[in-house]
Amino acid sequence: MTSELKLPANFEDYTDAKKNGFLRVMKLKEEGKKVVGTFCSYTPSELVMAADGVCVGLCGSSEDGIAFAEKTLPKNMCPLIKCSYGLAASDACPYFYFSDMILAETTCDGKKKMFELMKKLKPVHVMQLPPGREGTGALDFWEQEIRRAALAIGEQLGKEITEEALHRAIVQKNRERRAMVELYEVGRMEPCPVSGYEISTIMDSLQFMFTSEEKIKLLEEKRNEFLARAAEDGKGRRKPRIMITGCPTIGVRDKIIKQAELLGASVVAFDSCSGPRAQKEAVSESGDPYLALAKKYLNINCAVMSPNPGRLDALDEMIADYRIDGVIEVVLQACHTFAIEAAEVKRFITKEKKLPYLYLETDYSQADSGQIDTRLSAFLEMMQ
């Protein structure tokens, strides 16, 4: 360990899991690797790969850090933002602590302003995401933002990003995307041989693996395991097949996804940041790599885009492919984009698709767990 690589002063107070996270990423740094922290599926990780860096996810997913963040941030804002900032500012996130830089994006007003505070803690490059895809200037602008980010990453990591390296990264990342989508598509099987809770935890764990090959290996092994499980289990009793849509669910997975399955549902599909919507479309492996990245990442269906008609098209397709019986929309407290878009999602699900729909607005606390249990129970009873 060099003088530049020191553990936080309060390291011994952390849980064993958090200690192990610090030690893993510190070992990576001691081996000479550069680490870039990211927050969103709009962030082109291929840029980091092309600079021979390691991309790690930084979104907060628990109550940890929120009390610390509320010393600076408003209490009535998104728990994901508060947790992310609190863990970073209190040196409680190993991946932020050892990051050489943060590659951020203006996907919502709260994160955009939070990044201004984060710049006081660590080098942060913010990509200015267009507010929508319409108009000829959106794609051109986003391509220039990707080129600007490539220069910033190359300068911060001391490694120029060449088009050849970027092409190799695109090919490799496309392999990773295919492996992710193939695992998600196990959910199309009936009965589904894997719980949504298990799929969700596997996908979240990928954020903390340091090579693409390591991720692909895990995804392929798990897919083969689930297919073998399906062959052994046979048909079994049919359960209501649920899709989760809306905000990222990692911080509320236990009280919503796990509980829905304990109550007898089968969560088989995810239309969210933790689902295949950001992975299904590959990056073109021919032509200008910067333009190819711009086209792919601008085409992600998220409520931050205005308008966002592609989300309803994606929901329609997934409802058919996964034979969905009901939809649960999860909206994190103070996430205005998803909260407003929920009205149109509800209309589409209930009026056009004639399916049961449940809207759950929540945060990372356990205070509403009982209420959520009651609403999930009533929703599933109605479906049965």
C-alpha cells in the first residue's frame, strides 16, 4: 500500500461486507488500475473500457448515508440521490473512495445539482444529456458530449482513447449485453425457474465485478443453471406473472420484489434500469464508434426523456413476450419524471392492455413495509 492508498479513518467501524469491498478495490488500485465511478445506464462504459479503466456503479441503495446527506441535501428528495451523496461524502462507499474520477450525467435535476457538490470531493465530468430525442440537433449534441467525455477520461486516466480501442470495447460490451439479455429472457419460461429477486441480485452484483469477461462468465453460468433447474422442476403450479416497471429497485428489492414472491407471485420481467431496456439494443460495430455510441445510448427509454413514447412500445412488447398477468410500478419518493409518467403508464396498462396495475411510491426506509405488504396482498388476491 502506497502513501496515496489509505483506508478511511473509520474503516474498522464498517461491516465485513463493506470492508471487503474496500480491500478488493484497493488491491485493484495497487495493481495499477484506474477506477471510474458511474451512476446511470446512459453512461457509455465503453469509453472507460477503451482507456483501460474499470467502471463501477455508485448508486446508493440503502438507508446508509441518508442521514449524513441530509446535513447538506433537502430531506424531501430522491433517496437514491441522498444515499449516493451521503455514502460518498462520508467515505463509506469503497468504489467512490478509490475512484480516480466520476463520469456523471444530467438525467435529472436532483442528480445534476448533487454533482456540483460532489465535485468538491472528487474529479467529476458531467455529460449533458439532451432532454429529448426529437430534432436534428439532439443526436449531434450527444455525440459531441461523448467525444468530450472521452477526452476528459483520457486526460484523467492518462490513457488516450483511440478509435481502435473504442471499437474493441464496443465489441466486448456487446458480448456482455447479449449475455445479460439472455439471462433476463429465462423469465419468459413458464413456470419461471428463477425468482425475480434472484435475477435482480445477480444483475446488481455485476456493477462490482472488475472485468467484462468475469461478468459474462457469471451470466452464462447462471443461465445454464436456471435452464437445468427448469428441466428438473417440470411444470409445477402456475403463479401470477408480474412485471416491475419504474425507478431502480435495488434499494427496495426486499420489501417489494421479495415480498411479492413470498405472497405467491412470480416476478418475471423488469422494465426499469435494472432490466433489459438499456441492454437490448447493441452498439453498431461498424462506422464511426462515437456516432454509434451516441445512437445507442440516446435511444434508451427512460422517463427523463421528453417525450418518451418508446417506453409504452417496450412495455407492450414485454407484456406479450413474458405473458404478463399484472404490472407493479415502483416510484421512488420525489422522482418527478417517473411519478408524472405513471399516469400514462397506468392508462396504457389498465385501458389498452386490460391488466391489473399497482402503483407504489416509496423510499429506502422500512416505515411503509406493512402498508406495502397489505397492498401487494390485495393486488395479488384481485389477480387470482
